[in-house]
Amino acid sequence: MRTQIIEGLVFSLACAISSVGYADGRKPLTWLHEVKFGILHHDTGGLWSGFSRESGVDFNLEAIFSPHVNILGGSIRPAFGGSANTAGDTSKLYTDIRWQYEHISGIFFGIGIGGAVHNGKLHLEQNDRKALGSRVLFHIPIEIGYRIGAKSSLSVYFDHVSNAFLADNNEGMDTLGGRFGYRF
């Protein structure tokens, strides 16, 4: 499943990049709002899940789509992404509904809720792997960043996955790192 997640991330990136080159350069992308790429610390201890078992770095890719609803000064948009772990530990694909507020100064804040599927362990089999309890988990991202011009951004990104105690095992997992965003 790790290979399938990595292939999915590469395919998604290729689709996003190939969409940039329209034959008519004046025609903007209408379905894709922003693409984000990040490098994240995998299974960060001391945060929401409380402890760490797994290791490595995650490469994160996310597409945020254009359809939106304006609410509470921000916009709610659908997002699809994934994180591939470099050490062979848990990787995941996720889909979210994200609310993001952007201040005129360029600072932005986003939070979301969604679901994730992963290739990690469901039960405690090894002391260096998390017991996530369910193949499908809740996904909660939080992001704060700064928009550099109209198209680029840098941000600090956190996400948490767990089954919310709907299964016997629920060790949860947190990632934390930085991301670069490009808006279309």
C-alpha cells in the first residue's frame, strides 16, 4: 500500500503541474485553487497523540480546490492530499473540508476536518509502530502561514489522525513541519 500511496502522490503532482500549461495562457485554472508541498516530521511526540513510536520524514502533497463557501471571514474549500513516509512507516491519503482565513497582511490560518486511509498497523505488533486501530481515520489539519505575493506561501503545518476511540486501539499520530504553497 505504501507504493500505491507514493504513486498516488506522484500522479496528483503530475496532474497539477500539467494543468498549469494551458494552450491559451490567458485562461486561468478554474478547478484548482492551490497546491502545497511540505516536509514533515513523522509521528511527532508530545503533541495531541502524546507520544511517538515511528520515525522518518514525510513528504506531503495537497491540492486545494476552487469551489468554496465564504463564512466567518474565511473560505471553506475541499482538499485532497497525502503524506509518504521515507522510513517505511505509516503513509496516508486524506480528503478534507478546510476553512482558511487570510488577513490583508498576508498571514493566514487554516483548519479542517476529514478522513484518511493509511498503510500502518491496526494493532500493536511492534514497539516501533503505532496501533491505529482502524484503516480509516479522522484527519484534522491546522496551518498558519504567510503569503509571499499573490501566488506563493510558506507555512507551518500540523495534522492529527486517529479513530476517535471508535476502535479498540487508538494511539493516534501527529505530523509537524513546513509547507510551500503555490496558488493558481
